[in-house]
Amino acid sequence: MTIPAVTLSQLESHLWEAANILRGPVDAADFKSYVFPLLFFKRISDVHDEEHAAALKQFEGDEEAALFPENYGFQIPEDCHWRDVREVAVNVGQALQTAMRGIEQANPHTLYGIFGDAQWTNKDRLSDALLKNLIEHFSRLSLGNSAAKADVLGQSYEYLIKKFADATNKKAGEFYTPRSVVRLMVNILDPRERESLYDPACGTGGMLIESIQHVKEAHGDDRTLWGKLYGQEKNLTTSAIARMNLFLHGAADFQIVRGDTLRSPAFFLGDSLATFDCVIANPPFSLEKWGDEVWASDPYGRNFAGMPPAKSGDFAWVQHMIKSMAPKTGRMAVVLPHGALFRMGKEGEIRQKLLGMDLLEAVIGLGPNLFYGTGLAACILVFRQKKAKDRKNKVLIVDASKEFKTGRAQNELLPEHVERIHGWVRDYTDVEGIARLVTLDEIAANDHNLNIPRYVEPKVTGEVISVEEAMKRLRESAEAAFAAEEKLVTMLKKEGILCS
């Protein structure tokens, strides 16, 4: 029997309805902790059924041979399948939790901890009736490969992440970067086949997924990235979502590690930090309590340009990312608050050291209110281990602050904005009122301050005229005014309103 394909719009609508079933008992900020694990549980159960049917066909109905583990992408132990939970009428939350933990334990190298730590057994929040309703809702759609391809499922998943970000604006910045900003950063770095990619603050994995898509569209075989995708994320739920997100987008081999990157980095090559071709991140802005107490004697040498202030971790992230760039091919893009461009003190000293190393390639100022949880404008800094010869001792400074579409709650970078900004960075040349190539000597003369208005003056849109032309126009205006006044006086006298 052919299973009808699920369209993207159908799947998006279905997932949002699932979130609405939770509305009331569950706070909107917690929707993701429940909807995402259920979606993933249903997906791997349906795929498992397809794999079982294919194995039965291959082994001509031999059930024992069809159950060999190698026939399946993920192992689902007995009593841990979606249909097993669907048959439970009492203590549904306990059944869900038991099934999810069973699947995690059966797949320790790929799925351990992937379902997060949601409190499924809390009946004050999740009654049996509510969970049965939610399970039946998900049961109405087939999420196997024959009905829901990885790209469609992944896109719908991204849609849900965006919807949750819209619904919980203040908290969303912790796990979601607007996709258009991600696309801009990935386009600038231009990851290629067989290159490694690393996001030290990966949130829900959006930057890694966009990098996969970029390689697929621009260069060919995205499967050459398998085994070369790395991310670290401190939040348990968010790191689990990142792993689910990558699986649902069809990624077959990656490493997402839960942990505190600045205190306990996860990836090493011998005794040193591992290095990668592309390093990309939107770390938390001006993070307090970021780990300065361990950085004073950092064993990985990440304070090479100086110790960041205790109350702002912006340049801790920058230095960690620079240390993570591959020696020859390494390049990175990082989102920072504008204050990182001009704050003095320790940060000013670090900027001076980094500029002296000639690693900074571009500074891009973005418009306001593009990011969830803050109306502040942000900037993107682009670094490269080996700058091209004609780019040495220079920094391209771009004022892209007017490039956005105004929204009621959130401004947005449209594809044409992304294309224009990327073009300015790619061309690496002066554009009046927009971009300017600035020498390191000029920046040094400005005390290593990178504040964009110091270097890029807004384009004068009005007509520029000489003093002589201005005087001539002033005389003509005065003469016209006198003539109009005389005409008015004559008319008023004629009507008898004004005496001679």
C-alpha cells in the first residue's frame, strides 16, 4: 500500500496543533520539551516499521533474520515502540518515560539522553487524558521515510522552533538564531565538501544544518560532512533538540556534546583543543559568570590576547573560537553585541592584540531588533587564519544597519538583504555610505576602537550645490516671495479688504 506523502504545510499545521493541545497546563516556554521528543519518538518508530518490512521482504518472511540489529538505523527494544505506548490507558506519562529511556539505553552512542528531562509523570501538568489526546494526534500522520522525507520533516521542525521562538520571545535567544542571519554567516564562510564545522554555542543546531544545506546547494555532496560536524551546548533540553534536529534533517554522523564550552570544552586533538575549518556561533551576549575563575590559568591557552572582564564573556568566546580555527584553512564568524567593538579596558586591550595579529577580516553592523530577546543591534565579526595577500593589514567595515524589513514584533533580514550584505563582504571594497576598507594603522590611531560610525559615514542623499548656486536660488526665492506678496496686496485692495 502506498502511503500518501505529507506536505510541508500539513506537517507544520499538525505540529502547531500538537503544541496547542498543551496550551494551558504547560507554559509556552516549555512546549518544546514535550512536542519535540514526541515527534522524534514517532519518527523513529515509523522508520523502524519501514525497516522491519524491508527486512522481512529481503529475508523472505524470516522474522528471526529480519530482527537482526544491522537492519535498523536505531534499535527499539520490546515494549518501547510508539504503538506500545499508544495502547496504554493509565499512567501514560510513565509509559512514555520508560519507552524513551529504553530507546536511549539501546542506542548509547547515538541517542543517549536525546529525549531530554521532561517530567512526563507529573499528572498535575500532564493528565492521562491530555497525553492520550497528544499521542492520538501524532498517530494520525505517518512520519516514516515513505511519507515524510528528511528534508520536509526537518523544515517542519525548523518551523516549530521558529514558532516557539515567536511565542517565547525573551527566552528564545538562548536557543534560536534567525535563519536569515545564520544564512548570511554561512554564505560568508562558504563551507566546502569534506571540511569540518564547529559551533561552540550550537543551540538547536541551526548553524550546522544551514552549513549542510549550503554545501549541498553550492558545492555538491553534503554527505562528505558526515563525521565532521561538531557542536557544544550547555542547556540539556536545547542540546537534545539540536541532536534531534540534525537527525531529522538527514545528518547521519555528528557530535553534539552537552557542556559548558568556556569552562569545559569538549573536543580535543591530543592535549590541545581540536581545530576546524569553519567555526561559527551566536554565543550569549555579554555573558556574566562565564568562567573567568578558570581562565586565569586556562590549560588550553585561550587567554592568549588577554583576560576578558568577569562580567562579560564576549571576548572569551572570540578567543576560544580563534583557538579552534584550523591553522591554514580556519575561518570564523561570530555574532556579538555592538559594545564589543568599542568598550575599553580589558576588552580594548584584547581588541588591540587581535588586530595586531591581523586575523580580523570584516566587521558587519546589523540592524536593530533582529534577534529574539533583545531589541539591540548586533554585529558579525569575521576572522581568518590566513588572509589573502591583498587583504592583509586591512579590515572591511560594513554598515548594514538599514538592511531589514520592519516587523511588528521583530525585524527581519529578507533574502535580498542577505544577498546584498554578502556581496559587499565578498567584493571587499569601498561602497559609499555602506562599506569601507580601513587600514590597521587608521584603527590604531582610533585607539583600536571599531565603532562603525567612526569609519563609515552615511551616504549624503540630498543634492550638493556650490555656494554661488545656493545664493542664486536664495535670491530667486526672495524675488518670488516679494512678487507673490505684491500680487496679494493688489488683490486685497481691489476687493476693498485692504485700504490704499
